[in-house]
Amino acid sequence: MLKAVVGEPNVSTAAVVLEQHGHDESMHRCSPPDAVVWPQSVEQVSRLAALCYDHRIPIIPFGTGTGLEGGVNAIRGGICFNLTHMDRILDLNVDDFSVTVEPGVTRKALNSYLRDTGLWFPVDPGADASLCGMAATGASGTNAVRYGTMVENVVNLEVVLANGQILHTSGQGRRFRKSSAGYNLTGLFVGSEGTLGLITTATLRLHGIPEATVGAVCAFPSIQTAVDCTVQIIQSGVPVARIEFLDEVMIDACNKYSGLTNAVAPTLFLEFHGSQQGLEEQLRRTEEITQQNGSSHFVWSEELEEQNRLWAARHNAWYATLALRPGCKGYSTDVCVPISRLPEIMVQAKEDMKTSGLTGTIVGHVGDGNFHCILVFNSEDADESRRVEEFVKQLGRNALAMRGTCTGEHGIGLGKRQLLKEEIGPVGMETMRQIKSVLDPKNLMNPGKVL
Amino acid sequence: MLKAVVGEPNVSTAAVVLEQHGHDESMHRCSPPDAVVWPQSVEQVSRLAALCYDHRIPIIPFGTGTGLEGGVNAIRGGICFNLTHMDRILDLNVDDFSVTVEPGVTRKALNSYLRDTGLWFPVDPGADASLCGMAATGASGTNAVRYGTMVENVVNLEVVLANGQILHTSGQGRRFRKSSAGYNLTGLFVGSEGTLGLITTATLRLHGIPEATVGAVCAFPSIQTAVDCTVQIIQSGVPVARIEFLDEVMIDACNKYSGLTNAVAPTLFLEFHGSQQGLEEQLRRTEEITQQNGSSHFVWSEELEEQNRLWAARHNAWYATLALRPGCKGYSTDVCVPISRLPEIMVQAKEDMKTSGLTGTIVGHVGDGNFHCILVFNSEDADESRRVEEFVKQLGRNALAMRGTCTGEHGIGLGKRQLLKEEIGPVGMETMRQIKSVLDPKNLMNPGKVL
């Protein structure tokens, strides 16, 4: 039986705990640690880690707890390293587009700090997550289609290894834009979910704040035409900053929840960044492509307030879905497939939801081929909970069959370890295990996660 | 004493061999393997690797041999795996912007194959290198400022490991745009220079061919103003596709070599990709910024022939430098620093060349902070060869002191192992060695390189 409380990605206070009375891997119990420490510096983290190493005590890194796959659950007990008291922003270099942050710094805090510099950090998973935590989970979000995910935006990491040693993945204090010096340790630690070490600072790549922003919305006759349109927009070279898909069930839910009047149809929400003149052309070309794909109503605005109104459905998607069944819990899937397979897998997912008697909506970062089914279910109903689990697993396998991944941005955590095995295969798993075993020989770093 | 024959990055036939009579690490002897094999399939590579594993025979992967750091030298003997007979282009997916290539496929062959699809693969190191080799060395080049390096453009790799096992770094046949499933093995193998395994296919991310291209050139009163201009162009959001710097010595050499009349001054060569209208605006904004930085003469063209004329100096930079001292050899450095430090390090390099009595030019991918000093020297002159080595090492250390890297895109190979140690530090080196030791326990994969 499931007892699920899942945080919506764009809720900063999300407490992400999935409770389950059973042994199925796709969901996970809430497991508190034996103790929590709040180190104030990398030296303290290092000394504490060395102590844990000597005494074989598991270490669970903790940032904002906004992760969605149970990564902070202490399933083997141990000590939770709450790193939020390390919250300095260091070494801002405007001309070099780089900054270094400690684990207590969230993306909103950083962007607020950067406000007057003309720069920003674009990766936006929704939640106001810790940037070091975003590095740890390989986060991305709505604008990865333009600015990339964490792996493309982390320049260097300071990591405390299992034995307490302090590693600088690109060399201490380095902040070059590119390098081919030795193995890409930065890329290895990004997305390792705390299983290889504790990230104590991240040096990030910054981007220029766009001169202007335009938001747009357009409805389509089908999922297929909305996805075709997405492919053509990208192929035509329009540097779209966000391109989000909502299915008609989601639109309907949003209309009801927020009193909107969006056409109840598969819909794309777009955002463009650029100069005034550049935006005009991006809009013109995009509108042409939307019309060629059967969208008759392309609405856009360069006024912030009006953009917020246009994007209201997208912004409230999580709560609008929860409101479909008051008192129920939500669960978000996270598969990612080659874009050409999106229509097929989304149509199949909608049919499977219907067949399984489940209620859910779809929202997708379609430019990346990544989408989420948001399921609302009665976690007290054992049978419904089982159907949710089966649906989630089947969707993951459908994605794998289409050459996709079981997780585009949420990570493996506890729940997707079986799917990871199917995704990467035995040699890949063995390679990952070898790396883990040599860097964390006592299996103390966030044990039981990922592998 | 040095006997150097270094291939210019943009010469497809470059034979890259640095011969040295001495034991200094910054240059390297030509070391042929004991035997060469030409496998036709991944199965053959796998069986051959397993044989080598059983008999403890080193393996040296070979693509086009265009690498610049001696990566194909068989310094401990062994078998050269020439992979050029595996030259199929597989699994082109236009809607998904992806393609898979075997090691015999060069970037020009791929782009020729893609010509009618509207897509291209942009990473351009100059040489017509094998794409799998470019993945192995973490190559980049002139347009990384816009399209990224190999690490951002490789989606999946098929790798034969030391023991003959076949690994698919993102899972067999997968070609998603993003994933957070487990450790980033793809990123680990990109840039590992054949020391962790043999890359037998690479799945690549493709990009839309730009509607139009504009080339431009402008001269500056100083290195500082040229770099300031570069920073401002990037910061203003102009998506410049290439931004190359040539110092006044290089411009003078190019004028003489190619009968050009470029102003003898620090100069930026730019290329813009986009739609007709978008390009107009990119040009207008860029010209404004160049003028603000003291450049009085911004010349541009959208005609291909005229663009080639404008860019002639950049295209002929290597040969123009060699022509400064006919009969002499060339050597290219490769440091990369935070952009703000570029003026300082380039001015210092020019002074050091003068002080050392060396002849050389500077060409830089300034948008990335990466530049090359191209030195021409008499390899028969022991004293001059020694001065080249000292200059090269000092430049690497200057870059490290400025938080940079000793190699932006050429890799470590044989010559930069000492600098890598200084760059990454003891814990970083130990981490890399641990990874190497567990994936290649007998140290047979391209031994003696990188670590």
C-alpha cells in the first residue's frame, strides 16, 4: 500500500517522501537517518566523513530535500549531512561568466544575487533547489532545450570523498570554459546522486540575461502535430528558450483550477529570449510553423504580466492536477525518448492510464523528448496504488523500448534501480559498480541509491 | 634535441609525430607498435582485445592519426588497432537530430553524407579527424563557442573494454537528448584518449544547418580591446558561431603568405549563423560593440566567396606561420584560461617568445579562452629546441596560475602528463588512477598516456 506525499517540482518547500508498505522498488519508504549534522565548512565535512569512514557509518548528503526519487532517504541509517549552513556565494566573475556556490545556495538565491550583473543561471527544475543538489542529481527543467542541463553548466566541483579527502574535479579553483585535461571527473560527479561523494561547492557557468522575453501559447489538433511542430521549430534554428507541452486533460484541469479559457486541446507553451528585433523574427517563424501544423490560434506577449497570464496553465499544472481528486496524492513519472517517438509514447500512456482506471495529466519538456505523467491517486487504496506502480513501470519500459531513458531529469534514487539495470545493461551496470567500488570501497556514500 | 613534424589541425593528412632524443615529457619520441590490425567489426575488436588481455599486450587505438599530443605512439609496444575499415554511418534520425558513426567516419565524410538532410555536425577541430577519435580526445575547435565541444555532442558510445567486453555508455542503441540515469559514462569516456577502452561507435547530436552565414573581420588597437569586445559580444547574447583571434605577427605573416592587405593589428575573425533577418541584427549589434572597443573597420560579407577571402588569413594561419622560417618545424601550444585573463597571458606569451628568441604567432578561440602559440623552430638546433620546451612548459604554468588548463582541446597524450598533475592535484590524479585501474587493471589500454 502506498502512502505518497510527492513534492511538485516548483514548490520550494516540497517535502519529498514516498512511503510504501511493501518491497517494490518503484516506490520507497520514508527512512530517517540516525543523526543529522550541520557542518559549517568543507574542513568539517571532510573530518566528519573521515570519522564515518573509520566507523563504517553511512553518509546521506542533504540540500533542500526537493529531489523526487527518495535520494535523501537513509535506508541503511547513518548520518545525514545537512549542508544548508554552508551558503556562501564565492568568486563571482562577470567577465568569465562564472560563480562558485556552496550547498546552501539555491538557484533563486543565486539569481537574486546576480540581478545587477546582467547574468543569470538558467537551469530551472521548478523547485528552488540547492544548486549543489541540482549538480548531484543532474537536474534540468523547462529551459534545458536552450541552455542545457546541469552537466553542461557545471565547470568544477569540490567534493568530499568517502575517506574524507577533498577532490576538486577540475583542479582547485579552476574555472575555464573547456578543457581536455584528463578524465572528465566533473561530468562523472554530476548526477551521481551523492553516491560517490559530498559536493561542497559547485562552480557554475552563467549566461547573459536576455534583453527581452516573449511568452506564447498555441493549441493543436493532436499530440502528433504539436510534436511535429516542436521538431520543426528546433530544426529551423529558432533558439526557443522553453517549449512545454500540456495534454488536453491538463488544459481542462488548469482551466477549471485557475478559471482560464484555454482551448481544451494539446497545447504548446513557448518562451523566447533575445533582442527586440530578434524576438520578432523568432515569433514570426514559429507562428508560421505552428500554422503549418494546424494550430490556428498563436497568442503571444512581451509584457511580463500578460506572459504570466498566458503561462498560468503551465505554472499551475501540478496543483490543477491534484485538484482533479481533492485529498489524493500526486506522483510524477519522468521518461525521456527520442523526440520522434514522443507522440506514440504519450498516446500509449494516455490509453494505459484509461485502461488502468487512473487519473493523470501530461506535461512535457518536448524539446528534449522528456515528459511527466502526473498521476493523482488514493494512496490508501491498495489496489489503485498497485495500478500506479504498474503503470509507472510499464511507462519506463515503453521508453526503454523506444531507445529512451527511464529518467530524463529526476534521477534513479531508490525507485528506478531495476529500470536502470534494464536501461544500461549488465556491462554498463558492472562499469558503474566498479567506479563506485573504487571511490567508495566501504559503500558508505548514500548507500542503496542508484546502483 | 627535437625532431618535430607536427600536423596543422586543419590539414587532413597531418602526420603527427614528435620525435625527441631525450626524456623530457613535454615532447615525445615516435614509437611504432609491434603490429597493426584492421578489425572489420566490433566483434573482431572485442575478440582481439580479449586476446591482448589474456597475453598482456598493450592496445593502441588509431583513427586518422590527426591528434596532436602523441596519443597514437606505442611507447610500450603492443598492437595498434587501426579502426578505419569500420566506416559505416548508421541509424540516421533526422527528426531526432542524431546519427551513429563507426571510427572510420571522419567529420567531413559525415557532413557530406548529411548534406541533403538539413542537418550537420558542427564540431570542427580543423583536421578531417575521425569522429570517434574526436570523441576519444574531447576535441572542439573554432565553433565550440556556439555548438559546444565533443562532450556536449556525444549521446552514446560503444566501447570495447580492456577485457573485450562491449559497453554501451548510455545503454545499447539509446539516443535520448538528456538523461539522469546513473553515472555519466559517456562523459567519462569522451576525452579519455583510448586509455579506458576502444570507441567502436559514437552516437552524435546533430544541428540544423543555418539558413545563412556571414563572415566578418575587424582589427583592434590592442589585444585587450579585442578580448573585451569578445566578452561583450557574448554577454550581449549575440550567438556568434565562431570568434577567432589572430595577433599582429600572425596577420603580418598571413599578409605576406597569401598576398593579403589586412591591417597589421590584433584582429577578430567572426562568423554568424542564422536567418537573413537575424543575421542583420547580429551584425549590427556586433559592429556597435567593435566600434565601442576602438575597431574602426568592420568588414563583413554574406557571399561565400567573399567570406573565404575575408577569412583567408585565419584559414592559412598554420602555413603562413611555417613560412616565416622555411624548412623549420611547427609546434602548437593549447592553453585555455578564464576569458578575462586572456590579454594578460597572451601579452606575456608574446614577451616570453621575444625573450627566448623564438618565432611564433598566436591564434585563439577567444570565445572559449583557448589559444594556440604556433612556434616555428629549427628542430636540429638543440638549444632552440630546449627553449621551445621551456617556453611551452612556462606557458602551461602561466595558464595554471590563472585558473586555466594546460589543454583546451588537444588533450594530455604524452607531453602534458606533468602539467596535468599540477593542474588537477594529487587527489584528482589519484581519483583518475583509481578509475583507470579498475577499468583497465592490467594497464593495457594506450598505456603511458594521460596518467
